[in-house]
Amino acid sequence: MTAGPDTEQSGGGPSGTPAAPEELTLAAEFDTPARARWRELVAEALSKSGREVQAEDAEAAIATATDDGFDIAALYTAEDAPDVPTGAPGLPPFTRASRPEGHVAEGWYRRQRHAFGADIAPKDAHETLMADLENGVSSLWLVLGDAGGPPVDALPALLEGVFLDLAPVGLEAGRDTPDAAATLLRLASEHGVTTSLGGSLGYDPLLARTHGGAALTDAFTESMVEHSRTAAAQHPSLATLVADGLPYHEAGGSDGQELGAALAAGLHAVRVLNDAGLSVDDAFARVEFRLAATADQFSTLAKLRAARRCWERIGSVAGASAEARAMRQHAVTSPAMMTARDPWVNILRTTIAAVGAGLGGADAVTVLPFDTALGLPDDFALRIARNTQALLLEESHLAHVIDPAGGSWCVESLTDALAHAAWEVFTTVEGAGGIEAALDDGSLAVALEETWTARADRIGHRKDPITGVSEFPNLHESLPSRTPSGGPGEEAGGLPRRRYAQVFEVLRDRADAQQERPQAFLATVGALAQYTARASFATNLLHAGGIDVVDGPGGTGIDEIVAAFRESGTTVAVVASSDKVYAEHAAPLATALAEAGATRVLLAGSPKTEGLGPDDGTALTGYLYTGCDAAALLTDLLDVLTGEAS
């Protein structure tokens, strides 16, 4: 057959069929988008919202600043990807995974934390542990003795029937760690478990500096070293020391600060063991890192990837073998992000955190029960915590792909930025003489405090909203009753332990403690459509401080509104309506309310409202608006309403 002028033959294809292209380009029929054009569109969108930004500045205008000094962009392309090697999973620098197979075979360890109260019977505690193991938990984290749990001598009863070679145990026993570790090793020996023993003995050589209290004894250190020698000789999979990043996280530190301090803590642990005679490889193999997983899943994911990269670099300089430089990671959903108010929202927070931890390659993940901030969890809370991970692994199959975020321009950029931020903290600490010196001279605490102050300011201004607490609070919720955890408190010399919601929860507690709930009068003005938006905003803000509202009658009759205010019995009034209504009625209404006995008359609106600003001579004493210092404003109102104002 002879090909005609309008046909083209290609190898293997029938005559008259268009040739297959050598390279398939997706969406080839569309123009290639240009970054410059995207910036122009962003600038146009911002101008519609009142922000005049030049196109060249548009990208920076919508970037998100971090506490570590770098920005997270709104758009990433191939040109943003860092030019650094990530290696293959299981090979240096271990950015992608500590093991070549990742966690594809069985998933990460689901490590449930148990801190039983002093009143619980050993039999009941044992039943709780077995129920967890029978329903999907694959590793136990036991809090004992000095750390705020059952006595160490209860450990054999707690672990009766537990297969230590199948369910690794992580210990947290504070100054009782030597006894707890000796007991666990004895139980393993009695059951013939040697090379397959995993988990962690939980020795923390920085315990006194991060948690406070008396200095650790020489016997503690000697036992730590001896048990590390035993592990190196008989239990290659057993970690003995923990490089704990949670104290720095709970003190208010950023991701970079937490990671940098944890790296310094890990190196300190290696030095202690190496100075005691263990080889560099054995010392590195004995350290497990504990890091916080937050509801920012991409930062969590990137932090774990950056942690492995940094630790590999430290191990390389220290002369450790490639295998020993692979970091052991235990990710714990952030205690700092947990709330005591509307605690059920914690289920969402911990789920997102667990996703980030799992996708980031953590070897073990602990999901804290949603009622952790209230006290000891009940059976339902423990069930939800373990099932969260079961669903992620068995139904969402999160472990079936090794490093699923690898190659993402955003994640790779974030990983690189966090690695550099952590490395800067690490080298600063090392330059000051190491983690012990940085904790002893207070320099690390000062840096953490600066970050916390900035974070607390954003939380107080509701720029970092906390659902169920600073935003959409349920003022009349019925909280579940829980037994106090009874764990160790903050002792002298330790780092502070904080929760992000604490500033608003303190206000709620103050309000709840009053015989009658504090109330503010909502002086709605005009028609329903005119005041609904700002009235709802004001109500939401006041509820965040535990202050209820008494709704006004609406309309524009000042006498009727003032009469309703007097009847409410409060001394705080909030005027709510639209700017158009404010122009005519706000000033005279504020004056009338002040004359009727209101000691605080606030406007639901900006202090820049024309004619109603702080310098316009009105009777207004404050303003409720997006970005206002809500924590300070609510504190002042509670002082007034409870009679504590100076």
C-alpha cells in the first residue's frame, strides 16, 4: 500500500494512522503557565480585598512566616526544590527512610502510652494493657515510679503474658529507671528473649535539667552505662537512652529549636556512652529520639525527614558506620496542642499529627488520648487513640508507600529549611559547650521563651486560632470527669510545660468559678441583617473568655436599648451593628450606656472606624475586631465583672 500525501506511517502502526509522539506531554493543549502571570493574578486578588501589592511582591505577601525564620511559600515549582541529595530509603543521609523497606511490611509500631493512677489495681491495669495489645497496639509505653505511675515492682504483673519479642516496651520511670530497666531485662531473660528484644529502657541523662528536681546520682549513670553494655552485647534492637525533644517543644519551642536541642541531647548521650567505653557504633545504636508530632502535618513530616538527615551528618563526623547513623524515631502527638476545653476536637488534631508522623517515617507513633489534658484517659479514649492508628495503617494504608512525600517540591523545601534551622540551633548549643551547658546557663531557656512569647502573642490575638477554645467555644459544654494524672509537676530547675490553649482556658476557669456566670450586654442596633455578623463575632469572642451575652432588643431606640441594659444587671456593654448604622447611632448610644452605669462600652468593630476611634472623644472604652488582643481584653472584662479590677 502506498501512503497518500495526508498519511504518515510509523514503525509498527497501520498505514494511515498518525505516528505516536516520541514523548507524551500531559495537558499539551494548554499554554504553559508562567510564574509571573500567577503573581499578577495574586496581586489582583489581593487588591480586591483592600491590599495593594505589586506583582513582584505578591508571592512574599501571601507567604507564611515560621518561628524558625523562614517562610513557607504559597506555591512551589521545580525551581524551588533544594539541590541536595536525599538518597534512597535506608541509605545515607536517610532523609527518605531509616530502612530500605520502610514500614511496608507491618507498619510502624503503634506505641500506646499508659500512666496508671496510684489507685488502680495491678489486675485492672494488666487487663487494660492486654486489651490494647489484643486490639491493635503493637508496643507499650509504660510510665512507672518516679515519673508518676505505678511502682516499679508492679512491672512483672503488668507484663504478665506479654510477648516481649513481639510487643516492644518503652519505659519512662524517671529516677527509678535503673530499677525498671533491670526488671525488664530480667523478665526478658526469664522468657528467653535476647536478640529480638526491642523498645527502650528510657534512660534520660538530662532528666534533672529538663524536668527539674535533684541531680541524677552516679549510680543512675553507672546503671545506664552497664545496661547499655548489656544491650550492645545481647539486645541489638534495644535502645537504652532517650533523646527527648518534648521538653523543648512543651516549653514553647519551634520545630527547629526542638529538633536542634534533641540532636544535641542525642550527641550528649553518645558521648556519655562512648566516654564509658562503648564503641561509637554501639553508642549511636542505643539512642532513640522522641519528637512531637503536631496538627501541622507537613511540618511534622518534614521535621522527621530533616531529623534523620541531621543525625546522619552528626554520625558521619563522629565516625559511626552507615547502619548506626540511621535514627530511631518515636513520634508523640503534641501534648502542647491538646486542649482541656472541647477535648473531642483533640481527636482531629491527633489524627492529623499521626498522619504526619507516619508519612514522615517514624518508627513508633504514640497517639495521646483526647482527654489527656483532663487527667487519666478512660477506656473509650484509649480505644479511640489506638483505633486512630489502626485506621491509618489498615484502611488508609499509609505505610504501603515508602516516603510518599519524597520529591514534593514543597516537602523537600520544607525539609531542607528545617534541617538548616535545626542545625543552626544544634551548632549554637554545641558552641556554648553542649546541651548541659546550654541548659545550665539558661541560654536555651531564653531562646525557647522568646519563641513562646511570640507564639502566645499570636494565640492571644487569635491569629493562631484554637478550635473549641479561642474560636467557636462551647460555653455551656459538659466536660467529662477524669482522675487527675498524678504525674510529676514542674520542679525547680526544669523547663516550663505549656499548652497553647492555656491562656484562654485560665479565663474560662475563672469565669466558671463564679457563683453566677459573668455576662456582657450585647447592644444590637438596627435591623437583624445589619447587626448579625458583628453580634455573632462578639459573642464568639466573649465566649472564649467564659463570658456569656445578654442580647439587646435591636432597633435604633436608645431608650429601649438602655432600659434592656439596666435590666441585664451587667456593667459591660458591646455595641454591634454595621458601619453605616454606627455613623448615626454608635456615639450617642455609647454615651447613654456609660451614663446608665456601663464601666466598659466596647464597639464590635475596628478602632479605625470613622468618627469612633480612640481619639474621637466618644464614651467607647475598647474595640472587638479581628486581630485584637482578645486575651488581654477578656482578662480586663473578667476583672471588671468579678470585681477584681484595680
